[in-house]
Amino acid sequence: MIDITNDQLLRDIIMQHFVNSRNRGFEQKPQSFYQDLRSESCSDELTLEIFKTDNDGFEIKFEGSACAISTAATDILISMIFQKSDLEIKTLLATYEKMIETGEITNLNLLGELIAFKNIFKQKNRKTCALLGSKGLKSLFNF
């Protein structure tokens, strides 16, 4: 369980996923589909790549140029939805978006490392950054 009172730990989580993103780098598979994401309020631009895997699952990667908040949130979200059902993905995205918009934490265990963004709701100009990946994933999955 992540200590949500440890602000340094939460900043470290964000920086780890910004500097060493696990899901950065396209695979460029022939069957890949791409979703472009552009922030309405800054210069953040990411592209998601989704493709089927050999075991009938899917994998998502991303590329682009974005701030630490957008990059880290997108990287964590992609990691967390791996091998999840549509319902599980919808629930995670809704829980995360509610926290970003209102600050309300309805399921700490479900959020995992996304809890690092718990104070974003206080910074209106950063909400767009934190939601860029989530909105892109919803569009990608037609949610």
C-alpha cells in the first residue's frame, strides 16, 4: 500500500514514470492502430499505439512530448489496464477521473500508483495534463 501522506514518495512515483516510462516506444506492428492526443491548454502531444498480442490480448505503447504529469499518468494507466476487461478499464478510468476532477478518492486500492495525482484537482491548469491519457484511452476503446 502506498503511503498517500508521503508527498516525496508521490513525487518520486511521478518522476519515475516520466523519466523511465515502461510503455514508451512504438512497436509499429502492421495491425497497430494509433490515437493522437493533444492538450487543449498546453503543448502536450502524445500518440497511443494499440495492437493485438499473440494470446488475443492487446498491448498499448505511447510516444510524444508531454509534461511529467501527462507522461507519468499515461504510463501508469497503460500499465494498469493491461489484461483487464472492458468493465475493469471503465471502472478504473472513472475512479481516476473522479479523483482528478473532485479530489474524491473512492477506491484507494484500485487507483494504485495513480494516487500520486491526488492533489491535481486543486490545480485547474494541470487537470488537462492528468486527464490526457485517460481521455485518449476512452476514445481508443470507444468508452
